[in-house]
Amino acid sequence: MQTATELDLNWVDVCALHDLPDNNMGAAVLHEETQIALFYIKQIDQVFALNNLDPFSGANVLSRGIIGSVGDELVVASPIYKEHFNLKTGQCLEDEGVSIAAYPTKVTEGRVLIGLSS
Amino acid sequence: MSKKTLVVIGNGMVGHKFLQSMVNSDVMQDYQIVTFCEETRLAYDRVQLTSFFSGKSEDDLSLVEDNFFEDNNITVHTGDRAKHIDRKSKVVTSEKGVSISYDKLVLATGSFPFVPPIPGHERDNCFVYRTIDDLIEISEAGETSKVGVVIGGGLLGLEAAKALKDLGLKTHVVEFAPRLMAVQIDDGAGAVLRKKIEELDVSVHTQKNTQNIVDGEECVHRMNFADGSHIETDVILFSAGIRPRDDIAAECGLALGERGGIVVNDSCLTSDDDIYAIGECALWDGKIFGLVAPGYQMAQVVADHLAQKDNAFTGADMSTKLKLMGVDVASIGDAHGVTDKAKVYTYVNGADDVYKKIVVSEDNTRLLGAVLIGDTVDYGNLLQLKLNDIPLPEYPDSLILPQRDGSGATGLGVEALPDAAQICSCYDVSKGDICQAVSDGSTTMGALKECTKAATGCGGCAALVGQVLNKELEKMGMDVNTDLCEHFAFTRQELYHMVRVEGIKTFDEMLDKHGKGYGCDICKPTVGSILASCWNEYVLDQPHAALQDTNDRYLANMQKNGTYSIVPRITGGEITPDKLIVLGQVGKKYNLYTKITGGQRVDLFGARQEQLPVIWKELIDAGFETGHAYGKSLRTVKSCVGDTWCRYGLADSVSAAIDIENRYKGLRSPHKIKLAVSGCTRECAEAQSKDVGVIATENGWNLYVCGNGGMKPRHADLFATGLDFETMIKYIDRFLMFYVKTADRLQRTSTWMMNLEGGLDYLREVVIEDSLGLAETFEQEMQTVVDAYECEWKRTVESEERTKQFSTFINTDKPDSQIVFVPERDQLRPARQDELTSTSAD
Ligand code: SRM
Ligand SMILES: Cc1cc2nc3c(=O)[nH]c(=O)nc-3n(C[C@H](O)[C@H](O)[C@H](O)COP(=O)(O)OP(=O)(O)OC[C@H]3O[C@@H](n4cnc5c(N)ncnc54)[C@H](O)[C@@H]3O)c2cc1C
Ligand code: SF4
Ligand code: FES
């Protein structure tokens, strides 16, 4: 499998940084038919993006989960059945075989951009 | 091989225990069992008999598991007394004419209350106190009576006096001896006990010899005493001791004791090798044991003897510890110091009405007996010293002197006890059993109780069980990890104190000062809940919003497809037709699935996130407020219709429920709390299955606590009786605040109480007797919460900024197009996965 380099990515502007809650709470954005969960972590001033679909319930709810840390990893807990997903990688902590799409992000001139593979 | 027949006469506490022991034994397969049960009820818990008055039902008291007789193929003849035993042909005949040939026979006929042959003793409204039927008669008589007398001031007499008092009668106790509880305690202790009981408004008359009972002038009876004095009374209870029921044994010629009782040997065999006797009818070594634990031992001995296993009855300790009318009383071994050359040490504290006495051997090295009144915390230690014959400290009086220098009690550590030491006599649990259970993983008081049953009977051993537990944990080097999570090395209770003491107002502040990492889905909601309990600030204010579980964060419960439910408060379950119409209209307008909940209100399901504020606005404009169905907080206060409509109602249960619900709504707590109010003991509101339940009686409100339904149902315990509304609210304030402050995360009131050392009694001490001196603080703190209440939804819909937080996406107003409903029974429901894939394929 080929890994996508920055160049292959299609950077999509989804919202302004100040649209995101500044207290370690998630928010969802819609890009075409894709629902994306965004998490701004204030301590490290960084934005993370995951697909919003909770694979265990089939509902688009991950943006509404509680953010926290397990060891050194930042995670979000699904609000439905409480599985944890790594904010950087989308890996599920409870089930090795499950992971969700995690998207690269960058903030340019106050806008949040998400890298989707084209 | 055909089975042998085993006949058991008597299905009382011990008779039934014997059946259970048989069922658990291999020898059961050799026998066909038939039992005669004279009473119309199968075995029930006579020890707890008095609780029948405080609301326990026949079912609660029953000792017979569902289908016990059917499942184990035991024939029971209920309401039939065995009348005659033919030992030659080995046949038992009953009053109703049943004849059964036996191979082995067990007599478990118990005892009967002795009624002294005073002229007039057979008059109406003269009762004894032994069976449920007796209690039903007494309570019926109580309804038309004002005064009651108990003849006999022993243990049972005082218990009966308490029952009369609770029935609302002016109560007297008449005792022939110069003091109360003459068998168990001495003069000094009797005086302290008498004073305490008189303080409870029960008159005590000692050294009274009743000559006769005749017609009274103001009451039904007049009792004339030998000294010329008299009392008038409507009800008389005889409690002058018990006598073994040995008539059937006497008639067939079994050996009896001089003063009655069926003589048995160490295997509980009578003078006939095929007949055993157990329980209160049996006389062993010249002694009748009027307690249930020795009877249970005998039951096991007989089951073992039939199975040819080694076991013998070797006597039993008759030490007792109990709370009589709220007074702690205990007696151990040789309480009267009758042992030759015994030495006696006494400690009397007139100010606090405490009396303690120990009897020790001549050489000061062994404990022989003790009496404790007013303060029985030393009971467990003293009993163990006596039972295990442990050497005493150099100055034995140090055992009962108060430890004022904070050095902690002397006496023995639990470590000094041998493994065989019996810690819980109700369930025969030894120290070894407890240690084993701890090392097998029962590392909390609650788990230990569940696994060993220790401390779940009379509760007298709870403190000692706790000590053994702690010592074991210490030994295992197992500092039990009570950390909330990896981010906080504290318990919920410790965090609560920090919030209070340091005035912490936000999660970040807490994390900075006492935690590490970023927090998680355990500590964030916990701290959020504590902050809300303490300061009751709007939960969606910036610093708090991120702490809430989704349910709290959107002030609604998330459903399986990401939509939410809406539950407006319907206090006490009372709702006007107009409001009901509003609910219908709103449900219809937004196409919400509508259902009546188990909590006497209405739930509207299927609202999308962005719809929540709009729908709530409509509801609030129509006069509704949030029902906190999403919070760990007060849910519902269910009510029955009460005396406003119901012909049996004794109080206005609906108004009471509404007042109570309005008082505690919004209170954030470790777990959800549910309450209910019933208008009479028919209990249509199911108050006894609630964290706090209230039932109206003729004498005021009865308060129950620590019940719940759910995964592990538990009946609530009767906490206080005959309260006026105001006092009851005070108790509930204190109870709930104590719970909110000290319970663990997600611990409901029942588990919390089970884990408190001292359990329900301790809770009573804190809440009713104010033993911690915190009652006023609790009430004030509760008042602060009550005053700070506001409807979160009202506050939310008032502000545009807040309602904006509910939009599904921050970059568009579109809804989540992947939420799909399908019709069912004229309403909507979420599409299932398989239905989803077929609909989204197009
Ligand atoms: C709606 C309702 C069922 C119904 O259709 O009747 C219901 C629905 C839920 N119950 Fe319940 N319970 C409902 C009455 C009850 C009752 C009956 C009662 O209150 O009299 C009980 C047993 C009584 C008790 O709690 O003592 C009950 C015992 C539970 C439990 C188990 C609690 C326990 O201690 O074991 C849970 C799980 C929990 O809280 O951890 C639970 C949890 C839930 C949750 C919150 C589960 C969840 O997280 O999604 C459900 C969501 C409701 C929603 O979306 O609004 N529900 N639940 C009832 C709402 C009552 C109300 O008006 O607020
Ligand atoms: C109010 C009260 C409080 C008590 N509190 C305590 C306490 O705190 N701690 C404690 O240890 N003990 C207490 N006791 C004593 C305890 O209840 C007894 O020790 C226990 O019940 C004895 O059990 P048993 O089976 O020997 O007798 P019972 O429980 O009396 O059972 C005997 C049964 O046999 C039946 N029977 C008798 N003759 C016949 C016959 N011929 N045919 C068929 N059936 C027959 C009787 O009707 C009865 O149902 C209390 C007792 C009372 C009344
Ligand atoms: S509990 Fe009693 S008062 Fe209430 S409705 Fe039922 S019968 Fe009537
Ligand atoms: S001694 Fe009665 S419960 Fe343990």
C-alpha cells in the first residue's frame, strides 16, 4: 500500500479555529457526505480530526464524546458504548481490529484545514 | 433400593434449617421427607418478627425459597399438627388424620410462651408474642386501644413493648423481678437500662406481682398487684418466658428433663435411637437454648449424623448484643459473676448513661463474662477474649475504660484471634472464613457480606468483620487501590472534600492542583457532578460543559442512533389534561416516538440534536421544566393518588410527592436517586423499592431508605417511623447530603450503605441522632442547593449562544442525513442496521 504524502492530499477548509470549542470538547463538520469530528486540545494548541461515525453503533456521534488521555495518548470516548479511539491514529483501544479514519490537520491564518486523500 | 422415610415435626426456623441442611447433603437421596407444619404459614424468620409491625410482609419474613418443597420433593402438611407418635410401629398421626410410617423422626417443635395462671389471663385482648398470627391479632386490638401492658421485662418483653409503643399505645412494662432483663444483666445495668427506657416514655414497674385481671373502669382491664396498686389497660401481652413444646414427646414416653425439654445427647438423639430433637424443644446438658444459632448447629449435627459424618453438638454461647428500643445492650458469659472467686470491674458513666462490667478469673488472666449498657462497641473484642480464652492485658479494667488520649482501644487486636474464632455467630463465619474470602478477592465490606453473609444478620459483628478485613488487606500489602482513575490518585469522597475545602470551581483547577494528564470519561463527569453538587452552577457553562457525559452535555439521553429523548418533569406523576395535550401536540409536530415511562412520566424519543432547543422552548413556554432524565441526579418521585381520592389513603401522598420532588430536583449525586410516596401500606407507589421511600401511616410518615430496582433489586429498610412532614424532610436532607458527600462514583444508596461500617444503624446515628454533629451543615448545604435551583433547559433556550451549541455541524445548518427512521405501530423507530444498508444503498 502506498502512503499518501502531503502532496497527494486535498486540503479542505472546514471552519475557523475560533468556531471550535476552546475547552477540550469536540465539534462536527460536514464535508460533502463525510461527517468529521474535530477536537481542539488547548494545552498543546492542536486540532485533531477523526471520522465522526462510531463503528460500534453506526451512529455519527464521536464528536460528542469526552476527550481524555490514556497514558500519553489522547483519546475520545464514544458516547454510546464508551470505547476509546486514539485522536492521532483512529485506533480503537478496546478492539485491535477496529480503527477509524484519522485525518491530518493544519491551521493556516485562523482556518482549520483537513487533509483528505484525493 | 427404596427410600427410607424421614418425618420432621415442626417447620419453624430450626425445622426448616434442617430441611435445608438435608437438601445440601448427599444423604438426601436415601430419604423421602415428610414434614408437619402446624402453623398456616411455612417457616418464617421469627427473630425479625417485630419488623412485621414496621412494614415487613409475610413474604419478606419467609425463610422458604420459591418452590423449595416441590423442587426437593418434600411433602409438607401445612396447618396440620402432628398429634401422636407410636414408637412401636413407628407411625406419626396428625390432627387431620394423616398417618405416616417413619424410619427416622426429627422433632423441631420449638417452644411456647409461658402464660402465668393469673386469674383473668384468658380474657379478651390478652395475647402472647410468638407467631405472625399473634401479631396480626395484636395490631387489630391496637386499633381500638389506648393503653398496653407487657407482663415480663426480659428481652422479648422489651421488644414487645417497643411494638406496642409503635402501635401508638401508652405502654407499661410490668416485671416480677427487681430489675429488667434479670437473666442477662445485673442491678447496676438494670438501673441504667430502666432510665433509658423510661426516657422513651415507657413506664417500667418492677417487683410487681399480678394477682388478678378484672374489668377496668377507664380501660378494658384492670390489673391488681399484690402490693395493692393497679394499672388499667386495654391490651395485655404475656412475655414471661418460654417453655419447650414437649407434649408430643411426653405422650410417647421419651425422656424429658425435670422442668421440661426433650433430653438429647451430643448427636441430638433422644432416648429413642430413631428420634432426634433440635431447636428450642431440645434439652442438652440440662440446658434449653432459646436462640436460633444453637438450633441451627443442632440441625446440621442431625443432618451429619444421618450421613454418618463426624459432628457433635457441644453447647453454644448465649452471649447477646442487641438494640432494645434504641438502647444498646450486651451480655457475655457469666454476667452475674457467680463463678467462684471471680473478680468484678465496673465502669459507670452517669452523664452518658453508660454501664460496663467485666467478670474476670481470680488470677486476673481470663475473661469470664461482661455486661454493657449504652455503649457496646467493646462487645466484639470482649466476646472473642472470652470464647478463645485469650490472656488479658495486665490491667483488665483497661478493657472497658474509655480511651481519651486517642491511643485507640486496648484489648486485643484481631490478629490475636485464632483462625477458628467465630466472628459472626448468626451465620457461623469464622475469622478463617473471612480471611479466605478476602484473599479470594472480596476486598470491600459489601463484597465480604455478599460472599460470606457475615454481618448480614443481627449486624453485631460488623465492626469486627471490618477490622479483620483491614488487617488482612494490610498483611497482603494490598493498599486497596481506590484511585478514581489514572488522572487522580484520590477517591470521589476525597475529591469532594477538596472541592469544598479549597473552594475549587473548575475541572482545570482540580487537574492542575491534584491530577495529571488530560482527564478522561471517568474523572471528568465525576468532578463535574461534584462541582454541581457543591455549587449547583449551570452545567453547560464554559468550564463545565466538556465534563459532562453526552447525556448531560446535551441535557438529554442519547439513543442508539445518535438522536435524543426528551423527558419533562411531571412532579409526582400528576399532570393536567392541558399539559398532556401539549405533550401530544409536541410529539406530533416533531414526529417523536411517545411512551409512558416506568417513572410515571412521558418520554418523547427521536429528537435530533439541533431540534432539542426548539422542542424544549415549546415545552417550557407551556410550563414544563427539565426532568433531569439524563443526569446523575433526582429522577422521579412517584406517588399514589392518596387520601384525596383513594378510600384507604391516610395522607395526601400526591402533595407530599410534589413537594419532595420540587425540593430535590436538580440535586447532582453519585448515581441517580429515585423516591416515592404512598398513601398507605398497600404501597401502590412502590416506595419500598426506592432510594428514599415514604409511606403514610396513622401515626405520621414512615421513612424507608436505600432500596432500588434495577440490576440488583433491594428492598428499602425502614429508617424512622411516625414522622411529621417537616422532620421527615430534615432527615431526607441529611441522608441525601451525607450520601452525596461520601458515596463513590456510580454507587447507589444501597451499596453505599452496605459499605458504611455499621451499616444502617450507623446511618441512623448520623442522620437521626446527629452523632457526627453534621446535621445542621447537611441541612444548610442542601438548602443552598435548593435555593440555587434553576431549570437548565430554561436557561439554555433563553440564550442564542447556548442554543447554537446544539447545531449538528459547525459549518452548516444541515441535519445528519444518516439518521433514518422507519414506521412501527403508527409511530417511528430508528432503522436497524440491515434496514439502514438497504435504504442508504440508493
Ligand atoms: C425511559 C425509561 C424506560 C421506560 O420506557 O419506562 C428508562 C430508560 C432508561 N434507563 Fe431506566 N428507565 C426508566 C425507568 C427505570 C426504572 C423504574 C423506576 O424508576 O421506577 C428502573 C428501576 C428502578 C431503579 O432504578 O431503582 C430503571 C433502572 C435503570 C438502570 C439500573 C439502575 C441500577 O441501579 O441497577 C439503568 C442503568 C444505570 O443507571 O446505570 C437505567 C438506565 C436507563 C437509560 C438512561 C439507559 C441509557 O443510558 O440510555 C435509559 C434511557 C432513557 C431515555 O433515553 O430517556 N435504568 N429505569 C424509564 C424512565 C423513567 C423516568 O420517567 O425517568
Ligand atoms: C419476638 C421474638 C424475637 C426473637 N429474637 C431472637 C433473636 O434476636 N435472636 C435469637 O437467636 N433468637 C430470637 N428469638 C428466638 C428464636 O425465634 C427461636 O430460637 C427459634 O425460632 C427457634 O426455632 P425452632 O424451630 O426451635 O422453634 P419455632 O421457630 O418456634 O418453630 C417450631 C414450629 O413447630 C411447630 N410445631 C410445634 N409442635 C408441632 C406439632 N406437633 N406438629 C406440627 N408442628 C408443630 C410450631 O407451630 C412452630 O411453627 C426470638 C423469638 C421471638 C418470638
Ligand atoms: S397506596 Fe394506599 S392510599 Fe395510595 S392509592 Fe394505594 S391504596 Fe390508596
Ligand atoms: S453476629 Fe449477627 S450478623 Fe454476624
